[in-house]
Amino acid sequence: MRETAKDRQAAINPATNASGPSAVDLQLVCFLINGQEYGMAASRVQEIMRPTRFYPTKGNSYGVIGSLHSKDNSCPVIDLRALLGVEAGSFGEATRIVVFENRGRQLGLIADEVTEVLRVDGACMEIIGQDEQKTGDSFWTHQCRLDDRMIRILDLDKIAPCYDKAPKKGTDK
Amino acid sequence: MIEESEKVLHAQHEEIIRQADYLSGEVKLLAINLAVTLARVQNHDPQIRQLEPEFTDLIRRANDTAGQVADVVKAFQHQKLMISAIPASSEVIAIRGAFDKTEATLNYVYDLSRKMIEILTQLKAKRSEGTNAGNR
């Protein structure tokens, strides 16, 4: 069965009201990690912060590199590079932490730079092939092609299980 | 004496560049957070849904303008170091143009923000009226 723009949007952003007038539009928070542009559904993002109240931790769960202390609480911060097995980078002037909602909890994601909030037509979305999904540990299932840009769309629900199933302290590889 | 004053001038320019960079970063962070908030709430209200694309586009342009100001100041500084002379009038015009553009964009953001606040205030009033009516 052919995937429609609404189906694609629903796959990326389950909270979308598919019956709304702008159902085929999708708003993405775009960011860079290791020079690659990624996007995540803006409706899932809670806040973007400078890493000023970030406290690094060592030997913690796989992918979690520290915690962020915000106004009322603290949340774990993950580095996608660690999940992908890429060497961790250093924090720069443009480094930001994207705090997003996942199954009722807050998670932070390190981004080298948050570039913009972009409105895209659901028709620009395409499914990534199975082989490519494997190389990305299936963190993204869709990508968006816009002129000379290719944005990988993170499936936020697939990031959290990696955190949940992460080995406990002292059992890291 | 001249070397001393050049050093002071250089330090002042470095400070302006640092502040322009920081301001650009802050405007961008604030603008992106505003756009994210609008993206989250727009499904709850048709008026916000109607205004949101214009507002997000404006935020994008405000980002671009803030970045341009930082770039112009940097370019000016680079040019100044290269020729060690008073900047040509075209550069001054470019800087003034960038600041004028920033001012115009920020004024527009201010007007539109006021409009958004008015709508949100009306919505809050309507909701509290509804809640009061329900409690009676």
C-alpha cells in the first residue's frame, strides 16, 4: 500500500491531529551533529538550552553523558554520537541541548548547533531503506529532501529504548 | 602613541564582535524556543494556527538578520585590519543598513508579539469564563 503524506507525518509525530487543515505540514527542529543535519518533530521538543547547567557523568548508561539541571528538575542528556559509536566531540560556542518529551519523561540530546525550526510538506518525506536504517541503528526511519539539503528525521521513540536497555554502571563495553 | 590608540580601538572592535556574536546566538536561541512553543500550542487554537506560520517565518528572518549584523561587524573588522584606515563610506552604509534592518525586524516581532499576547489574553478570559459558568 502506498504511504501517504499523512501516514508519513503520523509515523514521525504520533501526536499529530491528522484531520487538521495543516495535516500534511510538519514542523521540524533542525540541528547538526558531526556535520550531518537531523530533524525532530517540533511538537515533541520542550526547550533548547545552552549547556550551562550541564553536569557530565562518567561510566553511566550507554549514550548518557551527563545531566541537565533546568528550572524544576533534572534530566539525563544523551549524545547521539555515543549511540552511533562515533567519537565524542567537544562543546563549542554553538553547542545546544535539545530537551524533548519521551514517554512522559524529559531527555536531553546534545547538538553541535540548532539551526532552525522548519516547516516542511509531508510529501518531501521519504522512507530510508532497510540497509541505511541498520547503519543508523534505526534511530531514523525517514529523511527529508529539500533542494540541496538532506535532513534525517530522528525517531525519538527509538532513542529512549536504547537508554532504557543501557548497561548499568561498570558494565559498559 | 598611535600604536597605543590602535590597540585600544582593536580591543573595542573585538568586544563589539564578541557582543554581536553573543547577541546573535541569544536572539537565535530565543527565536527557536518561541517557534517550538508555537508549534506545540498551535493545535489548540485556530487563531494561533493562523498566525504561527507568519510568526515562525518572521523569527527565521530575525535569526538571519542577527547573524548578518554579526557578519557585517566581522567583515568590517577584517577590512579595517587589512587596510588600517578609516572605513570607506560604503562599509558604514552597510553597517547602518544592517542595524536599520534589525530594528525594523525587531519592531515587527514586537507588534506581532503584542497581537499574540492579546489573543492569548482573550483566550484565557474565555476559558476562565467557561470554567466559572461550569462551576455555577
